[in-house]
Amino acid sequence: MASVFLHHVVGDLTVGKPELVEFSETETVEAAVRAIGESTEGGIPIWRKTSQKSVFENADMRQQRFLGLLNSLDIVAFLARDECLVDQDKAMRTPVSEVVVPNNALLKVVDPATRLIDALEMMKHGVKHLLVPKSTVWKGMSKRFSILYNGKWLKNLDTSSSNSVNPAANTNRSSSSSTAIIRDKFCCLSREDVARFVIGCLGALAPIPLSSISSLGAINPNYYSIEASLPTIEATRKLPQDPSAVAVVEPTADCQHKIIGEISACKLWKCDYLAAAWALANLSAGQFVMGVEDNVSPRSLPDLTVSPILGDDNLVNGSGSRRLRKFSSRSIGFFSTPTSPSFGVGRNMYRGRSAPLTCKVTSSLAAVMAQMLSHRATHVWVTEAENEDVLVGVVGYADILAAVTRQPAAAIPETPSS
């Protein structure tokens, strides 16, 4: 185990992170589309609304109010329902509580003095976001040889108070203390934030970063996929959660699968949601990811109503009202290329955002991490070394974190009990 994970705390990663602004379950889908487009992670946490916000809300109370994570694929799948396509305005005014999949385990409230290795263990087992109090109790970077007590770095705690050893005690006081008010301010850490920290410490992790993802056991063979000839809507019957992505594949003669594209939250992050919803409901998976101009008769393509926050601003008139325009692959944010009706083309013909992000089984862990972070992706599809079109699995953040921390359990020192 690299000492970088043992001698750093979660608070080290919060420097420069903005304060969390809660997105309530009572907000509309239209507001969620705007918030997701402005987010840096392609998804937003959804919170249950309280009747009256209290400055004394502690970590447990905040944890209980977390509802789930909402991403672009969830919204596009919702807008692709028959009733939503019939009345798009009503669909856009729907509260997000009717769209988000409740899952309280995707976020965990942690103290800023929590060891980084403990945070990694949480994320390896399904936690996607860490909510960290912006408290003055924790100060600065952790010290390599700080004394551990009950999982907290004592040298980083404010010793001016008798309660400094147990910061949580301050949040339970009924008096109007400054600590209680500060405790009500949080910042959110994603797995991408952790991965960016890890990629800056590759030297300390040697030789793991230069090892292949295959040798590290980082490839997940249990991926979701849909054949190119099937209706795209089939991919939304049960949306995958980690990663939130479905591979679009073509079967080969030897019963393998050739990847030609993907339907994912990161690909749909800043798309025209209404156009993508229509395509999801009406096109085949191959047409969805490869373009429809050469595969669908222009007479069968609909006129779409474009919202100023959903599509190209140039397609909206000066008054800000919505205009009609003809659907095309560019409506989704993809760029089409000439294709054959059978979709039998190599990935070298892809252009733009529709191209799936892939690596080989022989690719190094460092290379895969660099791909994911540079493309702001949550995953990379893995292909055979000899044939870069044949899909064998996927690598996501959970797989990467498991790979960089894999070692005998005895090497991780136990946290002293109180």
C-alpha cells in the first residue's frame, strides 16, 4: 500500500472545492437539465427538502436527506416515455423526485479528517460522492507522521477547544456556536476528484500504474450492451448505474461483439435532451450512435421544438421563444459519417462525440486513467489487443480505485479504537 493513501486525509482534496448548493427534489426536470449542463461531473445530487433549514443540522441529518444522483441518461430516458413525448412542456415541468432513482448509499457524509484509504474503500464499494463539512476544525494539509486517534489526524485539529479531539461533539451542541454554523456548509468530492489526486501520485504507486489493466484485474466483464439493430429504447428498460453506460455492439461470426458506439450519461451530458429523447424512442441503437441522415428518409424525421437551454442558441429567435427545426444526429451532439445500412464500419470512420472511448487489455492503468480524466468520462471500454473492435469489458472508477489499493489486508494498519 502506497503511503500516500495512509498519510493523507479527505480534507486534502477539498482545497478549492466550492460550497455545495443543494438541488431539491421539488425542482423541475427543466431546472435539472440546466444544472447538469453547468455541473462539472455530468450529474447532480438530489436532496429532500426540509420544512425549515436549521443551522444545527449535523452529518447524520444531512445523510438522511440525500435522495439519489440524477444524470443526463436518466433524464433522456424519462423524456423518451410515450406520455412525455406527447406533452413535452408538461414533462419538463415534472419534479425530479419522479425521475431520480432513490439510492441513499451513493453519497456518504465524512469528516475532513477521514483517512484517504478509508474514503477509497467506501468508493470501491459503491459510494460515488463524499460530502465533506467545510469546518474550521480541520486545518491545512495532513502531516505524514501525524498521530492517529479514532481515524483522525490530531495535528490537524484545533486544540483551542476542549472538544477538538471529537469535532462531531460540537455539532450536537444546542447553543448557537460558530462551529455548528460552519458545519452546515459542505463541499462534494466525486470519484473523479479522487482519481485526479491519484494520477498526481503515480510515482508513489509504482509499479502499479505501468502494469496492464488485465494483469491488475481491473477489467469488468459484466457490462451492459445492446445490438445495433434493436430499438434504442430497449437500452433504457433497466438503466445501468455504474458506469451509467450501454455499449452498442454488432455480433460477429464467432459469437463475439464488435463495439460501434455507446449510450451513456457522459455522452449525453450537454446534448439537446428533447432531440435525444425522440431519437431514443424512435431510432435503432445503431442509428442513434452513428447518425441517421444516411439511414432514415428525411420524410420520417420530425420537426423538433428547441428550448433555449436544451439546444443550439442560434436556433432560438431573439425573443427567447422556441423554434422548430428538423431532427438530425447533430441535434444530439453527434456528428454523422457515411455508413452502410448494416452499420458494418470500423471505428476509424467515427467523428465527434459519438465515438466510444476504448483501450486495449494491454493498456496500462496510467494510460486508462489519463483517458478518462482528459475526456471527462466515467469509464473506458476494453477491447482485445489484436482486434480493437472486439469488446471484452469496461473499466470504471470503482475498478481503478480497487486496482491501486489492491494488496494484502494485513498491510493496512488498523485504526485504534477509542
